[in-house]
Amino acid sequence: MAPEAPLGTLRAGFERTGTPAWIMRVMQQQGFDRAAGFRLDLGLTDDGYRGGRQASAFDLQADVVDLIDTDWISLGRLRRDGARVTAVHPYGRIMGGLVVARAQCPHGLADLAGRRIAVVERLDKTWVLLRAHALTSGLGDPETTVELVETGAKHECLRLLSAGEVAGAVLFWHLGAVALLDPRLALAFDALDAVETLTGAALPTTFFIAPEALRRERPDLLRAFAQAFDHATAAMRGDAALWRQGAAESATNETAPPLRAAWLRRIGLHWPGQLPERLAACFETLKARVGPAALGLERLPDGTFDLEEVR
């Protein structure tokens, strides 16, 4: 074992165009992993699906990687389906929104009926939150009023919107931040605000997850990752040049300001206590508004969170 990595290697898998990779690059380049006693082995995938699951989740279950990120509802579905994985550390408030063409939806959500709307999949958490918000606001359930186009890939949603083939698209936050530089587009729904309204607090919604066996057998390795991640995000929050180094080609002179502003709203924040209880309550509120079928899950399984081990 190399002396600079006494805890060994952690194999992490993230989407090539996703934002966790920004932080992992900084972690490696600045040596935050080695300073914490381990070596980060970073594997990058596309943003599509394999075997009916997101590529990173497929790799985790195939033992190709040890650690990925996903939201708390998707994690619940993984556990429901038999995956012995658990959340070990918060990543951030990773929520997107609905971006629409102003010409087709000048009044935002009120104009959705009869429109084509792109989404990666109808179980997408932002789409679920949008449905709950619309129902609460007296706008009806857009699931029954729009023509939903499920793309299976994040960038395909953006392509369809940019090409004018849909009136709106549920975009992941970093794609939405860049898309909104186009004056023809507008943000009709911000899922980040919706979660905070539901829970009364700024909560992380996406977590790093790992196999239960790794958490049980090598807790020091996961603690070290959590420490290195927190150090990397703190450094990126404090140093815009370092943040841009991590964002790499995503951050041009034009896109860097909105991307960084959106990133700072989501990542490296101080989280409140009782996260499992708060997110379970948020899940139950959503279920009451849109039904369990919309979530693809009746309840969050026991063991979804095991955050105490890595604090």
C-alpha cells in the first residue's frame, strides 16, 4: 500500500458531463484525497441508461465502482429493488427546473396544457415536484394535460428545447443555467424553491451512496472521502478560479457567472440536523399530493440513510 494512501483506493463513478466530476477533479488536482489518506479513482460515464438504470447506478451494482451520487427518492427505489446500498454523505441541493419557450408559454405553468414537454423520465424528481406544485396551485396535474416526451438522457432534453421541438423541458440545474442565457427561454418552475417550501429548510436532496458492505467493512475510507469532499467544496466556494478549474470546459467566459451562481446555491452548504427524518417527511408530503405511482415508491425503505457512520 502506498504510504500516501494508507486507506486504499476509492472507485467513484459519475457522469462525464455532470457536476460531481468538477469537484472530483479539484479533489485529485489539489491532493485532498491523498491528504485524507486515500486515492480517488475517478471513472466517468455517459448520462444515459444501461439495464434499465442510470449508467452510474448500473456500474455500482455491477461492482465496477464503489461510490456514485443519486437523489433520495431514486436511492429508495434502488433499495426497494434489492440493492444493498445506502447514503453515506450529502452532495447537495441538486434540483433543476422547467425551462420553457417564452413564445409558447408566455405565462409559464399556466400555458402548459396541450404542449410537448421533455423530461428524462416521468419519475424525475423535478417533474414530480412540478406536478405537486401545480396541483397545490390549482393548475391541475400536468401529467394529464401535456404531451410528455421521455428522452432517457439529460442533454437530449436540452437539444429538443433548443431545436424548438418541445415547448419546455425539465433540465438539470447546470443545463438550465446555461440555457437561460438564451432570451427566448424562461424558467417556469424552480424545484429548488419547491423543496424548500415543502420542508421549511434548505435540505440536500442528492447523496453519495455506497454498498452497505463497504460502509460496514471500510468506514474509515468513506469518512476520508467525506472529509476530502468537504475540503474540496469549501476551497471551490472560496476561490472562483479553482471552481472554474474544476468546471473546466463547461465554464466559458459567458457561462461561468450563471453556473457558479447556481452552484453556490446548491453545494457546500451547512445542512440542518435530522436529514433522514426531514426527507422522509418530504417524501410523504409528495406522495400525498401526487400518489406513490408518481414516485415509483410506496415508502423510503429502512436503511436508506447511514450518514452517522461517516460524520
